[in-house]
Amino acid sequence: MLNKRRNRVGVVVGSVFTAGILVATAWVILNRQYVLDQFVVWSYQPTSSIALINERSGFSDTGTFYFYASQPELQTSEQFNTNCIRQEIASAILGCYTNQLIYIYDVPDAQLEGVEEVTAAHEMLHAAWERMSESERTKLSSMLDAVYSNTNDPKLTERMAYYERTQPGERHNELHSILATEFRNLNSDLESHYAKYFNDRSKVVALYESYQSIFIALKQQADTASAELSTLKTSIDTKTNQYNSEAASISNAAVDLKNSADSVDRTSQSAVNTYNAKRQSLLNRIDALDLLRNTINSDTETYNTNVAAYNKLVVSSNNLNKSLDSTLAPVPSI
């Protein structure tokens, strides 16, 4: 009888163990992506640059998990252009999420500090989006649309049109990344959602605002300079037309005065005074014309100086934009 009891215990223990294996197996199957991600994170060793990007981006543990699960790489232009293919020639890209991997362009211009962190956060959220259930995406899409409809941001509208052309069906995926990394004030529902991925979302938004402010400042300076140049050129053109008209009139008046000199009755003080008055008036007009010419010359010098300053602003702006375009980076010498 004792042996039979032991056998029953053995059967019970064996059944429990088997059930545990089945439950664990089922869990692994249902959470296959998480298990794969966990193995990747355990084996992934971030470079010091990637670790700093992770720290500066304000990621939560979950955000860091998805970031490292995507094995992010900070790449030179040559490497980046191989892994991230742009969709439109005129539209540079700074990062991409492809085959569950994140690639970030190592922007060379130190003025644009923060662009890599913002790019990293944008791409990390693509990884998060891919791992959401369909019901989660559907619920989130409604929230994203509600915020987007109230932004009234022409640049965002233009970007969404670009994504519609180049990545049809990815509207909400892109909007999910853009709103989180570039817009400071969102509603409480979205803030609660993004809090899963960021301990402090304001960090990445502040970085975005910082480097964007450089472009905004340059554009404002260029717009102001352009308007001033336009106003000055109009003034110069008006004064030049006035000068030419007055010069022609003075020339005709001088000929008339010269021709009338011989006919002046020099015995008549009144006639002599009239002639002299006309002559003095003509001399005054010539003096005024000289002053106008000097003003035009001075305004022209100012205009040329301002054109040079404006061109520098344009060059600075173009160089900044070029630094964001990996296809325009210098080819390394061999």
C-alpha cells in the first residue's frame, strides 16, 4: 500500500510539472516578441554615444527596452545611406526603423545638438507601435487624430502629406512619433500613454525646440533682411528715376539759360536780376541733384552690404540644411 501511495504522489507531481511546462510554453508563444526582444536587450552592448543618446532622451525603462531591442546604431553618411533609403530626392531623412533595427545619422554640425536624440526617440516609438495590439493602435489612432485636427500646423500638414505619398497606411504610426517628440502640450490621455516610454518627455521636446530655434532664427533674420532689401531697392529705384528726370530737366534748363544769355538787356537791372535768379535757381537744383546722387550712392553701398549679409544668412541656412542631408556629406578620402 505504501508503494502505491508513493506512485500516486509521483503522478501528481509529474502532472503539475507538465502543466507548468505547458503554461510556460503558452506564455512564451503568446509573448514571443517580448521574449525575442529580451534576448536581444541582454546581448546588446550600446556604444557610449548610444548610451548617452538614451540618457539624454528621457526614456523610461520601457522606452530604453524598445530602443535597445532595436539595436540602434549611430552611423556615418556612407553607412546610413546604405541602410536608410530616402523616398523623395528633396526630402532628407535622419533615421529609420527597418527590420526591427534603428539607424541614426550622425549629424556632423555641432550647432544641431539634440537632433540625434529626437531621431532616436522618433524611431523608438516606431518599435513600440509595431509591438502594440491592433486594438491598442485603433484606440490610439483616434486620440492622435483628435490632437492633429487641433494643431493647425502647416509644416505638420506638409509632413503628413509626405508620409501619405511615401508610406501609405503609416499615418498614425508617424503621427505617434512626431507628436511625442516635437509637441510640448498634449492632452492628458496622450501624456499618460507616452509616460510609458518617457520618464520626462519634455527633455526630448526641449532638444527638438533647441535645434529648431536655430533654423527659425535664421529664417526670421533672412525674411527681415529680404524685406529691408526690397524696401531699400524700391527707394533706390525711385530716387534714381527722380535723379534721371531732374538731370534731364536741368540739362534742358541749362541750354535754355545759355541761349537766353545773349538776349538779356544788360541795361535793365530788372532783366539782369531775372536772369541771375534763373541761374541761381539752376545752380540750386544742381546742388540738390548732387545731394540726391550722394544719397543714391550711399543707399547703394548700404544695399550691397546688406545683400552680402543676406547671402551669408542664406549660406548658413543652406549649410545647416545640408548637414542634415546624409547624401550631401563629403565622401571620405581613401
